[in-house]
Amino acid sequence: MPEQVKQYLGTAEVVDQEVPVQEMFLNIGPQHPSTHGVCRIMVRISGEKILWSDVEIGYMHRAFEKHCENESWNTAIPYTDRLNYVSPIINNVGYCMAVEKLLGLTVPERGEYFRTLVSEVARLSDHLTNIAAQLMELGAFTVFLYCMKAREWCYEVFEAACGARVTTNFTRVGGVIADAPQGFGELVQRNMPLIRGVVDEIDKLVTRNRIFIDRVKGISAVTAEEAIALGFTGPCLRAAGVPYDVRRTHPYSVYDRLEFTIPVGTTGDVLDRYLVRMEEMRQSLLIVDQCLKQMPEGPVNALDRTVRLPNKSDVYSNIEGLMNQFKLVMDGHGIKPPPGETYSAVEGGNGEVGFYVVSEGGTGPWKCRCRAPSFPLVQALPYLLRDHYVADIVPVFGSINYIAGEVER
């Protein structure tokens, strides 16, 4: 022991011995900022090393399926908002696509382009929110402010498209709530370059930051085979090197007419998940630009009056529109798909969002089940945290982008 230390300790006896380490059980959450208040991670640790972990959900059940069973086909749409409340428009589109598949209904081209454009803005909002939360939890508060500034420009687009910012209720079976308002194109053209500028700022601030790279590189790495076995989709799967994206693998809407690339990683670690999301935002900006240029004139809703809700101007001004509205919204009437079942999937911010709907020929779903992309990711947390340390829980949890509404549906 150094002489100056001995002098400081005085005459006290100094004993050099190793402190015994005992296993300890630790709760992370549910009342914890990094678990977003609704998830409990139980860990058994030896020192700082995680020996075992398990995840407990169940703090925010939404009863999504049971709610849908008691609603009509259109009035169930607001419940899809509450699944992933960060990019709800993608859920709106996925659900309506499933019902339209049951009906054999085709949405007009302009309606499909409008859906696609706003869905990609929603993807931007989702990735910005994830990166904001993840980086803030690692101490990079400036990035959080940048992302929230950019997300506000996304919300301006949502508000113009449907009048809402968070719970959008954007789509209707057969189309959307209404056509794009006057000046919508100019708003998109103004806001998208601003968002691109923020993405570039984040890239310069974070991507080659030595502190950030040392903190997340190699953490929670999974191979392509492991990611597939765990049921991963979305950025977490693509970060492991698997180029699976519903928009490319099973093209829907107008994605087969658009040019964009599917970014993939190599190691599947926290760093690759961040890099994949960053590049996906740039690709979404390209898709929005193409949709705006290619969007044709014409109706945004199907012309079938037995399905399509009439314009409010018709409801308030003529008897035909009022009768049409009455027949579609009153109990016992409305949209009645033929008996059958179908599954339809879209690419959400976290991965494949699928809706399995069953019709018995009535005015609402007999069954509506959602395949939520966050659920397999949360289920895999004990595997992702294996052989890591307590401090790694926060970046790993942030990298999977846990959305409680869709996990506890």
C-alpha cells in the first residue's frame, strides 16, 4: 500500500482482502424511466453481471381484440391507433387492408399514394422517437431535442392529413378520412427537407462519436439465424443481416412502384440497430418525395356506396347523403363483408404489423387479432441480455423500441 495512504489511515489496521460477491435479485421497473413505466425486467446478478433475467408485462392491457368484437368495421379503427401510438397511421392502413381484402375492395390510386405518403411520415416519427429516447437514456440529451423538433414537423403533416396529431383515425375501409387539403403538397415539400437536415445533424453528432460507439458496439449482438428463430422483424432483424421488409417481400399498396433500398447490418448489435433506423429514415424521405410527385388526381375513396362513408358536405346538404350515412352507421346496417377470414400485413416502425380478421357476415369483426412486432422483441430480452451487465439493460431495451400498447393489446 502506498505510504501516503498509510499516513492518511493513521494507525488503523489495514487488511487486504477480496470482498466476497453474492448473487442478488434486482427489479428494473415497472416504475422506471428507462422501461417507460410499464415493463418489469427481473434480473439476478453477480456483482454487475447478469446471470438470469425475465420480463413481465401486464401493466397496461388494452383489450384490443375484445373491443373490436363490439364495434363496427369502421369504428374499430381508433383502437388500432392505440396499438403503436408513435406511428398509428401504419396500423390504420394495415387494419383497413385486411377488411378490404375480405370485401375484395380496391382503393383508388390517389388513396393508395396518400396512405403510403403519410405512412412513411409516420415511420419517420417512429424512428425519431426511438432514437430520441435511446440516446437520451444514454446521456445524449441534445439528440432528444433535435428529434423532438423533427417529430413536430411530422405531426404537422398528420394534422393536415386528418386533423389529429397522435391518435389519428386516418383511414376508412375503402380509403381515407378525406382527400389531402389545399396546400398539403407545399407543407410536405417544406417539412421533409427540414427533417432531412435534422437526420444529418444527428448523424454528425452521434454516428462517429467515440463515446457512443464504445457504449453500444458489440452489445446484444445476434446472428441472422438467431434473429429469425426469435421471431424478429423490422430494424432488429435487418440489423442482423436479413433483408426482410414487408414492403419489398410482399409488396402492398404502391410500394412496387417506388424506388428505395432496404438497409441491413452485419452484427445485429445495438449499434447496427441504430444505423439501420438512421438509413431507413433517409429512405422514407425518398419515398415521400416519390409519392408526392407520382400522386395522380382522382378520388381517394372507393366508389361503392355500400362501403364508403359519404362526404360530410353531402350528409349535411342532401337527403341521399344523409340516408347513405344512416344506413352505414346505424346498428344492424353498415359494411358487411362475406363470411371468411384473412390476414394482411404491413411494415411498421418495429417490423411486421399483421391483422387477422374473421367475419361472420355481420357489421363488425367476429375476431380481430394483431400480430405486434414488439412482442417477439420483448420476449427475446432475456436472450439479448445474456452475459451482459446491469448498465447494458438500458441501451438494449432502448434498441428494440418497446411499444407497450401493441405488446399488451
